[in-house]
Amino acid sequence: MKKVVNINLAGKQFTIDEDAYQALDKYLNTINKHFSSSSGFEDIMYDIEERIAELFEEEMQGSTIITVDKVTAMQKTMGTPQDFGAAADMNTSENRRIEKRFFRNTDNKVIAGVASGLGAYLGIENILLVRAVFLMIALSGIGILPYLILWIFIPEAKTASDKLSMRGEDININSIANAVEDGVSEIKETFSELHKNFKQNML
Amino acid sequence: MTNNMNLDNTKAQMRKGILEFCVLSILSNKELYPSDVIKKLKASKMIIVEGTLYPLLNRLLKAELLSYNWKESTSGPPRKYYQITDMGKTALRELKSTWKELEGAVNKATK
């Protein structure tokens, strides 16, 4: 014996048993979550529910109650949010921000990159300001201990993804490619400078 | 294994690029509601899972290449019918010529 539930899917009424209801609810919720950030969210949800209702109608021939296997069959036809996500958010990936982490930024350092890492973490663009604060702390009598402690305990941003989470940028192929490109152009600059110096010395 | 996965990804990417073109093309003849579009796409094996279509329709809607209106249906609640806009028609023409170019280029390159 099973309990049944009556549901309304895009204006159509269905009788569904409890297990199937749970499965369907879970499925719709994952889709819901997947699209909740895009602006045409209601439109998409309505269209999807309408289609699900239609698939159920096609499947219902003879029977009157939706069971779990009908929900499973429907999911197979519709696909998972991951499947259609691939085609979904190509353009709508608004710059999601990931959780920032405190790293030492050794790309821009005077001593160990603590100040510039902290600046990146706090979103302070003027690193000189952060450095001045450390300098003031050092001169005020507290000394250099705070700096040393941070130096010891805060890891250095080594990989591209470290550097991105230091700045709070989303880690995806594009941003990593950008970070790598930045690195490459830096190397190029260094090389061309070396080249210039070399030339000047030779002359 | 990784090889296969990459290949799948490539296939998906290829499909994704031309799916919008196909949808616009299907809707350029007459207004349809999503299930009709799905039937056509499925018949031509353009989509594997149906869910792919909905975010895509929405994207085209937002880009104002498509619009929709509600129509009474003989069975059940009113349905949303999608149709191509003037902007959509222009976009479709562009996509068509790009497709022709690509087709020729690919045929040449893979000979």
C-alpha cells in the first residue's frame, strides 16, 4: 500500500505516489538550483515543467498513477542539470566570486609578499598603504613580530589557482589561462629588459 | 579513458555551436511550442537530452532573437509558442552564411 499525492505541473493535474513524488521533487529542486541565478529562471522552469507534464501524459497510457520508474524514465529523457548546463550558461556566467584566501604574494614583494598578499585579500589596491601600516607597527614598538608570524604561517601563492583565490577570482579554464598569460607576458617583459640592458652594456 | 572523454567534449561543443542555428532555423518557418522544436531536433539527432533546449530558448529570448506568446490549446492549459523576431531573422541569415563558409572550409580541410 502506498500513499498518493496530487500535484499540479504547469497547469495539469497528476496523481503521483509518494516515492515518485520525492524523486520528482528532488529532480526539480536540482534544476531549480541550477538555474536560480539566471534571469529567465521562471520561463525556463515553466517550460521544463510543461515538458515533464507532457512526458508523463505520454507515459500514462493505461495507468492513472505516476510511479518512480516513470519519473526515472522522464529524467533520462530530460537529462540532468549537468547535461544541459553544458549548453546553458555559456554566456551567463556572471563573474562568480570564490572565497578569497590569504596568500603571500611573492610576485609583488619587498620582503616576503605579506603586505601585497594582505592587500589582495582585503581588496586594498594601494599596497604601499599596507606596507606603511606594517612599517608603522614595526616602528611603534610592537616590532616586526606580527610580520614574521604572518610570513611563517601564511603560505606563498605558488600555483595559478592559488593566485586566483588570492585575488578572489573564479577558478575556471579562462581565468587560469589569463593568469598564465599574465605570467608569460611578465617573463617576456623581463626578457626584453634583460635584452635591452645587455645591448646597452655591449655598446 | 581521457581520450574518450575529450572526444565527447568535442562532440558536445560542436553540437552546442550549431544548436542555436538549428533552433532559429526551425522557428523561422512557423511559430512552434517547445515540444515541437524538440521533436524536430530529436529527429535530426541534434540533441541528446531534452533539457538542453530550455536554457537555450531562454538565451535566444533574452537576446531578442525569439519572442513568444500564449495560445489556447485544445487539450489542457494555454501553451507558449515561440517565434523568430526580425533581429532573429537577421541573425539567422548571418549564421547561415557562416555555416556555408564553415562547411566548405571543413570539407576542404578534411579531404
